[in-house]
Amino acid sequence: MLTMESRWLDVRQLDEMGSQKTVIHQIHPCAKLVTTVIFLTVVASFAKYEVMGLLPLLLYPMVIFTLGDLPVGGILKRVLLTVPFVIFIGIFNPLFDQAPYATIGPIVLSGGWISFLSILLRFFLAVTAALLLVATTGMDAIGMALLKLRVPRIFVIQLLFMYRYLYVLLEEFIRTIRAHSLRSFQGEGVKPKVWGSLLGQLLLRTIDRAQRIYQAMLCRGFDGEIRMIRRRKLMRSDIAYCLGWSSFFIMVRFVNIPQWLGNLLIGGSG
């Protein structure tokens, strides 16, 4: 039970990181959102056998971790939770693509293993960038940035409600499991035959609580408009942040920096 509650606190902690006052947190949300979208687009545009060309993009999360004063272990732990999904997606590549592609000493790597490593690296970069955006901005500010970028209002409202509903679902799940454990004298956890009724009660309780939350929002004047307590204008530093990182991402996409550095070192030594 304590482990479940600690995981719930970890989920809340990610959103609370967005209230810090570091250099990265002070960047306008629109600039960070556009930068992240360009980063994800560049990552997805690489060929399936590309691995070395993706490595310079690791500089982006490293800089955000450092300037944003974010816990590396906490973010990476959340990234690792989603790794089994990408492993399931790419684990069959070595079976279907067994043609030799690269040689490292006596080891011959097939194209399937190279593409699998490329999928893992691209997945790591994409998920880390998305988590860093939430950790340095906050979901409310991201919603405001989406509206500024002319994203349909209904989509933004549904996104924010879905994100907040996750907390409601987890809170009700913890309460349900705690109530079951207090009434159970065997201490063997939840048996499979009980899960059906527990999930049904959980669904009804979360729907009821979500309706009460929505009614409370209407009583407080909610009209579908996202309002931020503190608004700030887009500054030149924000534009420079977006343009600087975007230029770096595009350069990495069209210039294989590790290969260029290798040729430079070999040519200099020769």
C-alpha cells in the first residue's frame, strides 16, 4: 500500500516541478512547446538505421536537466516505466531483418539490431523531451500555450481534464484498495475474484467524484476559458531560445556530427 501511495506522489511531483523559478522555467511556454515539437519532429525524421546521428540530440535534455534543476533519477524512472512498450514494438526487428549491417571488431550486427537500437534511442529522446516539457512548464501553462498557437479550444480542455482526471482515478483507486485491506483479515492482497467488483466500484466512484468536481467548477464561474494567474509576454530571449535550439536540431538532422568529428580527427592525425 505504501508503494502505491508513493507512486501516486511521484505522479503529482512531476507537475509540481513546473512551479520552480529556474532559467528554463522562466522561458515562455509557447517557446518551450514549439521547441519540443520541432525536437520530436526531427527525432522522428531520422532513418530507421540511424543511431550515431541521433547522439548529439542528447545535448538538449542534458542542458534542460542542468539549467532546470530537475532530478535526473526521477525523470528517468518515469521513462523506464514505458520502455516495455517500445521493446515489444521493436524486439521482432532482429528476427525479420538479419542482413549484416555493421561490424564492431569481431561482432557483426544485423540491420534488425541496428533498427532496434535506433527505436530505443528515439523513444528515449521523445519521452524524455515530453516529460521535461511538463516538468519545466506545467500542464496549465501548456494548455495556455496550445490556445495561443490556435489549437482548438475543445481539444485543449479535454486534454487538461483528462490529465486532471488521472489524479482523481488514482486517488479513488488508493482509497478503494485501502478500504479493502482494512476489511480483509487474511493480508493476501486483492484476490482475482474480487477485482471485478472493485473495478466496477472504482468506475462508479470516479464518475461520481468527477461530476462533483465539475459542478464545483461551474459554481465558481468556469466557462471553458483557461485563465492563468500570471501571464507574461513573449520576449526576445524566448524567441532566441526557440530559434537557437531549432537551428541546432536542424543542423543535427542534416549533418552527421559524430562522423564529421571522426573524419576531422583522422584527417588531423594523418
